[in-house]
Amino acid sequence: MGHESRPCVYILASKPYGTLYIGVTADLVYRLAQHRSNALPGFTSQYHVHTLVHFELFGDMERAILREKQLKRWHRQWKINLINDHNPHWADLAVGLGLPPLAPNQTRNGS
């Protein structure tokens, strides 16, 4: 499946109910590859936050950025509820977008 560039808000997790990261991008697959390879130094590489647990697509970047800001203001439990509503097993949704499963050293299983 070829991927298309489309504005999107996404949530990464270090593990189920672990550390969360919310971001916005116009190219989700490319951005996920950057996070997974630790090409983006900072929070996600430091805390091993690489599992895509939620994403929302938008028609334009302005709406995606507004949603990102909204989600970042939310209480942690609201974010967890959002993930549980759409992805109760906290599966890595990136696999469905054509990326390979995360290697064990890219996750924080149970730590």
C-alpha cells in the first residue's frame, strides 16, 4: 500500500498505559520511521516512545494542529480513554500502515 501525505495527529506510547507522546505531521509513515530510528533526538528517543496507538487524519494541517493542541491539554486519563476506545489492546497501528513490527529494543515491554 502506497502512503499518501495527509495531515494527521498521532499518539505514541512506550508501552500500554506507559509514557505518551502527541505529535502532528503531514506524512505519518515518514514521521514514524524517524521516531523509530531515533532520527529525532529528544523525548521519544529518550523514553523509547515508539508504538503508534492512535491517529486521526484531517483534511488540512490547520485542523490537525488545533486537535494536537486540544489533546495536549487533555488530562492523561482522557488520552488513555481515547486510546482504549479505538485500540483497546494498544496494538502498534504502524504495522497496518506498512511499517515492520518494532524490534524488542525499540519498546519498553513492562519496564
